[in-house]
Amino acid sequence: MDESNSVNSNGIRVIIADDQELVRAGFAMVIGSQPDMNVIGQASDGTQAVALAGSLHPDVVLMDVRMPGMNGIEATRRITASASEEVLSHTTRVIILTTFDLDEYVMAAINAGASGFLLKDTEPETLLNSIRTVFNGNAIIAPSATKRLIEKMMQDGYVADNTSGGISESKPRMEVHDQPVYTDPELDLLTDREREVLVEIAHGLSNQEIADKLFISLPTVKTHVAHILSKINARDRVQAVVFAYDNRLV
């Protein structure tokens, strides 16, 4: 367990949790090159990650899924579960890093309270922008994995759970011809344009990509996204994607 004592207290405070030292060093080098970010600690397993999060109060934790001992899923659950107990919980967010070779791990990570997930081979600039996005209270999702992941979630019976603010497991869907048509009442609160934006979110598009595709400004897209999340009682874009698939908008 590496705890950095000489970092500047300003900027986004990041902890990196990965069992491979070279991976941690690579991420640390990229993050450390930014004037608005600091790597304040590194952990080689989930137990160390939880301990560091508890003592250092980071803004963001980059969490590998598969680590010896306590894995990243359990570590994420413990860090986010402190929400009602400690001050750090209101600011510490977790980004899961994965190769997606085991999709169920990613679904479990969302259920554990992760603010998003990225492919491990993501471009450095995407990683940095994702850290900033999560720090600002939004969620991130790897566009290349969105459709595949959420379709599997629906296939395996994961549906939006607005009462608990997460994703819960339920019985698998019935076949369409056996199932009555039903949508969440919140869907009726969305305008036609908000539905369009929600569909593009479910397809994994970024705000800028949505703006370009729908020929609207970036600020307008951001306003629509905020209204959508509020109307459907979604914590973040990840839950919005699940909502869209659960209501068969995509």
C-alpha cells in the first residue's frame, strides 16, 4: 500500500487500486501530469483500497475488478456504503476499470454503487476527462460497451430500481408476445426531445456527440440530460441507460 505524502492538496485527489504495479504506475504517470489532479495513494487489492479511502478521503478511486483477496466489487460496495456514516462518502466516487471479459462483474459494480466504468485500454485523454466528469457528480460509461452490457443486464433480469437508487435483480423478462405493454409512468413526463436525447444516451453517445447528431447546442443537451435524470429519478447516466432499455426505447 502506497500513500503519497508530498502531493499538493489542491486538485482532484485520486487513489489507484490495481494488483499490477506497472498498470498503477502507468495510470499514476498520466494522472500526475495534470495540474488539476493528484495521485494520493495506490493499492494492490481491495482491502488496501478500502483502508486508503477511509484514511485519505479521495475524490475518485480507480478500481480494478479482479484483484487478489477482496476484489474491486466488494471494495466498491464498502466505500460507497459509507455514504450514511462518513463525510468522505459524499465526495468519494469509484470508477471501475475492466476488460469486460466478465460482464457480470460490471453489472455487480453498478449495483455496488460505482459511478461508472471504463475499458482498461482507454485513451489517456478519455481517462482524464472521465475522472473530471465523475468528480463533478456525473457518471461515465464506456460507449463501446454500453449496448452490449445493458442488453445483457436486461437479458439477465436486471431492471431499474428507483426506490433504492440502484439496480436490482428480478425475474427474466417474458417474451414480448406474452407480456402486456407497460412503461414506467415517469416516461410520460419526458418531452419528445428528451426522449430523443435519452435514446442517444442509451446508445452510449457523449453530450457532444448527441449535440452533433441532433443539431443542437452542447448547453442544450446538458439541460436536457439534467431534466431527464430528474424526471425519471435516475442518479446518473448509467441508471438512465437502464431505464431506457427497461422501457424499450432502444
